[in-house]
Amino acid sequence: MSNAIQSDDLETLAAAWLSMAQATTLDAIESITLACLLRLVDADIAYTARRRDAVWTISENVGLTGNIGNVAVPEELVPYAEELRAGRTVVYESSAEMGPGMADMLSSVGLGALYAVPIMRDEDCVGALAIGGQGPRRFSERDRTLVQLFTAHLSTLVRKRELVQSLETLAESIPAIVLRTDPSGWINWYNHRWYEFTGQTLEEAAGWGWQTAHHPVDFQRVIQEWPKALATGQPIEIEFRLRRHDGVYHWHLARVEPVRDDRGTILSWYGTVVDIEAQKAALERTTRVAQTLQEAFLPNHLPRREALRIDANYISAEEDGLVGGDWYDAFELPDGQIAFSIGDVAGHGLAASLAVGKLRPAIFTLAQESDDPAEILRKVDRIWHILEPETLVTAIVGFIDRDGETMRYASAGHPPPLVAYRAGEPAVRLPIGGPPLGVVEALELTTHTVQIRPDMVVALYTDGMTEFARDPIAGEETLRAVLPQVVRASIAHPARVVYELVLDGLAPPDDAAIMLLQFSAIADVVSPDEPSVSREWRFHASDAQAAHVARREIGTQIRLLGGETEATYSSELIIGELLANTVEHAPGLVHLLIEWSGERPVLIVRDSGPGLTAGERALPEDIMDEGSRGLFLVHALAHSVDVVASPTGGAELHVVLPMTRSTLGAAGGN
């Protein structure tokens, strides 16, 4: 055999390293090491020995005689232990080099020659890897180099495996399911909690056996998200139900993260699966309470006039919450005036909601006796000092006269109202007021009067609308830029549209409320009794499954409202072609919005970067060109197609579908 390491040796070594890395126990790692080593070196004996507490144990061996596996030998009986312990390689190529005593001892186990390399952990010897022969043998430089290579690799794996064993020992004491997978996602270890909860055996749970323990509904989501995490190398956090050993399903929260080497290669995945059934039940109870509070503390409807439309939107900062510490309200008074209020109680959640439950009725009651906004806030402040002396509140109270000519308001520490007079011109700030409620003993406030102009839009909002990026000044500027877009705009829910445009998908750090006062005759286009559609979908262009779900949901809603008509079928075809074009050509996040507030429904497709175009109106030369033909069909079937710049970047495709409200009425009468 050649004295030099050959290219074939390197391929064998690479395969050996991979097999050793994938082994899950130290015994398996050592067995693979010996088998691979004997394929490469000129030796017929190989073994590994472990050292702990001055005791040596032959752990794995090939070719040694006698039953010596796992026999513990005190260090003083191992003649070359001192050399190994000092980190030095031991070489005996004949019995003469060993000396009579050592030669007799080694020959009793079949060794006539020995080459042993210590396995070191820092300065300590934790074992050895050795090769040998039954008689005298020369160990070539190639053999020595290969043993040293395997020893170095084995030393690294031993260190990692000892760490893994320590982690797994710790995991057995954790009151949660802990799992480990190989880089492909194949689960190769659970702590005992999995088997206790599911009742599965080791064989049943191995590999992909965990799938059978999942709730069928949740499993569809798991098999979509888990492969994505494996493909991208991103951690995953997901909730699902697992079947307990008695057949009862419990909600669990799983968090799984990759473990990487120094080069970033994923070595394995580790995760925890925590039973959250109790938290889910508590959340459901809290949600029911929140729904009750929402019905009690937020108005069921807002007043309307021929030239005035009031719309509001509320988002709680509490995850899965419905209400918090913000409120809005508007109501008509016996003398024809409309009173309104908006405010923010410090904090959020149910405690803040209960505080709102005291404030909003107090303002309503005081507005029946006085139409001076400043006076009402002063009286509320005195009440608040008694009820909640440690809680700060900002608020605006105002009145719109019966003729729609003036608006009067007073503000206690609240963000300034904004008013947009014309589309295309940034909204302007109205004067602010004095300090918040609950701060000073004698509150001094001013009532401001604003002349109402045709088509102007006033925005009353809480600070959650402008502090979403931790920069209230920039947030207010964004709101000022967005508000003019709803001037004379016939939109089903303008307050919600403004909210979406301002926050652009970000979650507010605090409760966020906005109430819009649209002083425009266009407000009567949408009647409360007319059916309207306002649905939104968001997905990433690379997620074809999400696009398919959006297409199906939009189609279902169109058919529900429009019936089985030719216009409905044409609309579904348009939607399908647009979504296919979007997935193929619009990178990043895609936002779909369908609005049916006028005579015809409008489908808005908004991308986050260059990609969407209106396409060519003419039929393509190649009728089999699917992309061009699809856009041709959209133009041919739609009532109109336009592309505009999105206020948040990218482009918006506005497609007026061929359905009409008369079609809707006919469908509804069938």
C-alpha cells in the first residue's frame, strides 16, 4: 500500500466524517471510526479506550482476543497509560520494544504491535484510539497520519457528544417536550415527555412518526410551515393540537431552531413543544369578556348626515385582544348637534377597558347638559380625580352644529386633530389643548372653533396611530400624507383604509384608534342597508399556496354576493389571471383588497416593488403566450383597468369587475 494519502482516501474520509457526524451515540461514533479506519490502514486490530477517574475501559474493538469489552482497568495496570495521559503517542512495533512484561500483557489480548494516539480534551486525556497487529509490524507514515486524523475528528465529536448528552440529560428534567432532528428534519430523539403525553413507543415516534399525533386540521398547516423552515434554515414557531394518549387533543406551542457549525452549516434542529391548553382556554375566556366589553364600550353605529359620514377603526395592542384603553364615540343630541369624543387611557388590556367603561358614559351624560367641550372635559377631570387618581387620560370632546357649518372641540393632552381640505395636499394640524386628565387639580382648557368646508376630512386619532415606529413626528407626517387620499373618496371603510396605509402592516405598540369625519355629499353613496364587501388578503409572491387560497376565498365571496351569473364567472376569470401574473412578476409582499362600495366591485392588487403593470390591451401575436393572453383577457372582460403608484411604494392595479349592484339584486332575488 502506498505511503502517501491518495485521492480515494480523501473520499473515504469524507464519507466517514459524514457518517460519524450523523451518529447519535458515542458508541455508534466509535464503531464507525474503527470500521472506516481498518479499511484504510495496514492493520487487522483496532480499538478505542475511554479514560475516566483514572480508570481505562476498552469501549469498541476489532481483532482483540478475549472478552475484554467494557472491562474497567485501573490506570496503574495499563503500562503505557502515563505516556497517553501526558498527550504522547505510544508506538511499539515489536515485542522487543515492549519489554517482557508488557509484551506478555499485550500478547494476552492478541497484540504484537501497537500504535496508540491519545484523545485529549484541553489538557486532559479522555481516551485513546489504537491500531495494531498480532505480530511485529511497521506502521507507515500513511497509517500514522490516518490514525491521527481520525483521533482529531473523534476528539471533536466526543466533545460535542458529551455536550449533547449533557443537554439531553437536562432536557429530561424540563416539564416540556424536547426534540432533536437531523439536518433533513428527521426526528432522531425526544425526551420522555413526548412518549408520556402521546403514548407512542420509540418505534412509532421515530422519523416522521410524530405526524400521527397531530390534529388533522392543524397538520395541514404544519406540513406547509415545517418544510419552509428546513428549506430556508429559519427558526419556526407554530401552534397546533396534539392527541394525548387518551385521545384528547391539547394545544401546544412549538419552537424549533437550527444548530450550525462555524461555517453556518446546519448540524441539527432542536425544539421545545409546550402544552398551552390552559392558556388557550384562558385566552378564550378573556376574548369573550373582551367581546362583551367591545359591545358595551364602543358604539354599535355612528350617526350620519347627507353631507357627513363618520367612520372609525380600532386595533388593540393586546395580541388576540379586541379592546383596550382607547375609545371613540359619536352620537346625535336632541337639539340636532352631533357630539363626539376620542381618548386614550394609560395602559391597555382589560384594566384599561374598564376605565374606558367609566369615561365614555360620563362624557355622554355631560353632553346632554352642556355643549361646551372645555367645560365637559373639566367636569370629567374632577370625576376622574375621584375614581382613578393615579391614571392618566388624554381626550378630545367636540360638537358639530346641526347645520354642519362649524365644529367645536377641546383637547386634554391629546394628539392634535388633522384636517385635509383637498386631495393631493397634506393635511394640516389643528390647535392642541391643555394637559391630560388626572394631572393637575384645576384643569384649564380652551374650546376651539373650526369652520367646516365642503369635502374636508378631519382625523381624530390616538397615539398608537403615530407611534408605531417609535417616532411620533414621522408617524404624524405619514398620517398627514395619507389622509388627503380619502377626500371625496367613496370607500366602504375609510378609517380602516387610512389605518392600513399608515401602519403598512406593522403592529402598533399601543392601542390605536382613528375616527374620520368626512364632510362630503359623496358619503351617501354607501348606505348602511346596501351590501358591501371590504376584504383583504396578504401573502408573499413566492407563496403559491397562499395565492391559491386568496383566489379561492375571493371567488367564493364573489359568487356568494353575485350568484351564478356570467358576470360572476368573468370576474373569477379576471381574478385568477391577475393572481397568476402577480405570483410570477411581483416580488415581495402582495396586498389584495376588494371594495364594493359603489355600483361595481373594485379589486386592488398592491405590490411592494416593481412588477405589476397594466399589460398590453392588444391580443398578443402568439396566442399561446399565457402571460400576455391572460392580461388581454383581463382588459377584455374588466370594466376598467388602471395602474397607479402605491402610496407605500410599488404599484397598485385597480380593476373594476364587470358585476353591478343590479346584478347583485337579481342574484339575491333568486
